[in-house]
Amino acid sequence: MAQITQRLNGIHFGFYEPQEIKKLSVKEITNPLAFDKINRPLEAGLYDPVLGVSPYEKFSRCQTCGQEGLNCPGHLGHI
């Protein structure tokens, strides 16, 4: 069994600045609708395939990183 050799002295949470978000972003979200009439993700919507693989499509590949399902970490978009 591993032993604890150090303790945390504190933790800090922060926010990204708008320019940092745009720099990290792979897509601007401009479409207010997420899905079309037959439940396919719409481009520039909240489930755009470049943002990562949706849980219900776990065997497909991410259009951004090429990873399958749970191996894709998801990718940041901005509004």
C-alpha cells in the first residue's frame, strides 16, 4: 500500500480569459440548434463532431484528434 508523503497546502481555481478561450477553441458555436430532424449533430452546434465523440457514438472517430469513443478527451468550442 502506498503512503502519503506530501499534503496539499491549497488549491486555486481560475477562469480563462476570452482570448485564451478562442486560442484553445476548435470551433465557434453559432448554431442555436444541436440536432437536425433525424437527430444528427448540426455543424456549429453544441454537438458538432469536431468537439469530440458523443457518448452515443462511442465507436466513431473524432474529427479533430482521430481518437475513438472514450479515448477522445473532447475539444473546446466558443460562443
